[in-house]
Amino acid sequence: MNLTRFPRARFAHLPTPLEPAPRLGAALGIDLWVKRDDCTGLAGGGNKTRKLEFLLGEALEAGADTLITQGAVQSNHVRQTIAAAARFGLACEVILEDRTGNRAPDYVGSGNVLLNRLMGGGMRTVSADTDMNAAMAELADKLRAEGKRPYVIPGGGSNSTGALGYVDCALELAGQANNMGLKLDRMVTATGSAGTHAGLVAGFAVSGADLPVLGIGVRAPKEKQEANVFKLAVETAGRLGHADRVTREQVIADCDYVGAGYGLIDQGVVDALALAARTEGLLFDPVYTGKALKGLIALSKAGAFRGETVVFLHTGGAQGLSGYHGELEAALA
């Protein structure tokens, strides 16, 4: 599989480690490994860095001088996009969506928001009923009228260009497991904007690695999430000339652990964060990895992975923990 024909700006710390998590695995009753994509390096790392290598490659090739993107108030994607812009001397304009209604000072001013300001990103917040794609298009038109050359990055970096980053991750993981003599039975990841999940499905399908991927949903209902992932996985595999290798059966999402909604945490999420921290010293985030781990814990205890070796994708996000300081402090008391 040849990814070199796609423009790419290389700045991620790759390959990321593939590590055993014996104490956390023992607590769940499974053989557990963690793919450490929290270690990709850009402004604290996270899964969006892999996507941004390909997105920035396109932007730089097109002569862009400004990046535009969108996300929730405590978006990890926004943090990494602003960091990538700073790395290459580009401006970055961001539209933040108030998805949670949380007005707490730590949520609206700390965590990722504080880091965004530190790195110089231009931010404005809009209501949850805003058409975010239309808002970005309007902003891009405004900047073009001012003589600027914007490049628009979708939320989560989740289009077929960004998903190539997780095709690359699938190849990287398969190579690591092979070199270690490690037989993996399943991969588990948070699934939200769909790019990470779709890239993994496409990468494993096109390469023939045949590793099932279970996405633990953080926002949308199961039917909608699987449809979004499947569509993007087919598009991504199509970029590689093999759209037919992705089947609907390869796309599996369990969306029973979203809780009250996107970005809203509950005691199960806090318990999952504490378990990872206290057994392995791993810092997960409340929005994505925390909910995915909440699901992994429940499914493991129900016997879903009995006899399997499972790899959990750590997509980063610990930089947002302080944005939930008040809620975490109360739940940990």
C-alpha cells in the first residue's frame, strides 16, 4: 500500500508505543495492550496529529496561509490544529460549538481553551444549533475577500484525507505486532467524528490484516455512527484504489456508553479515568478515551472479550482534564 503519493507534512512522533497494560488488564480480566497515540508529540499529542500530517500536506501544497476548523469547546482536535498552524507559520481561525451548555469557568477557560489561547488561535463560540460546515464556509469566503488563502479542515480532521493518518496507523500497528510476535484479536477505540475509526477499518481491510475494530461511541446513536464510519471508510479505501475491500460488516460501533450526551461525564467515566490512572499511570480524557474505557470495562466484565488479546487505542486528550476540574473533584471526593 503506497501512501507516499499523498502530500504529507511530517511532524508526528512515530511510531507510537504499543505497550502491555497488565494491571489494568487484570482488573478487567483480559489481556490488554495500549497503542499510545497520546504520544504523537504535537502540543501534548493525540490522534488528530496523524490526520493533520496529511491535511497540512494538502494545505501547504495549496499555498494556504490560514487554517479553519471547528470543534466543541474543549476540542482536542482544535488544540492540535492550532499547534500545527503555529508549527508551520500559518494563522488559524476556529469556531467552537457549545455542545454541552457548560458555563463553568474551568470548562470555558481552562484545559484545551487555555492552550489554544497560549498558541495564538483565533476562537469564537457559537450555539449548538449552528450549521458548523456552513459557518466555516462563510468564514473562508470572508478571509478570501480579505486576500487570504484559507484551507478548511472538517471537525475532527475527519475526511478521507485525514483518515489516511489512521490507514498509516493500521499498517504501523500490524508491523509492531508482527515484530513482537503478538497476536491481536481486536482493537477498541473511541468513535466520534469517524475519521480514526474509518481509517483503521480501511487500513486493515486494504492491507489484509483482518483485525476487527470496535468503536465505542461518544456522541451519535449506533445506526448513525456506523453509517458515518462505513461511508468514510469506503471513501478512504477508494483513495487507495480498493473501495470494494471495505464491507458493512467490518464497521461495528457500540453506542451504549454515551451517557447523557457528548462531553457530559458521569460516575462511570470518572471511575474509568481513576482505574487507568491508578493501575497504569495512564491519563485518559473525559470525552473520548474515558467513555471508551467505560465501555471496555463493562463489556469485559460481561465476558465480551474472553480469551482475546485486545489493543486499546489511546487517542490522547488529557490536556482537557482541567476543563472538568469541578466535576472530577466532586466525583473523586
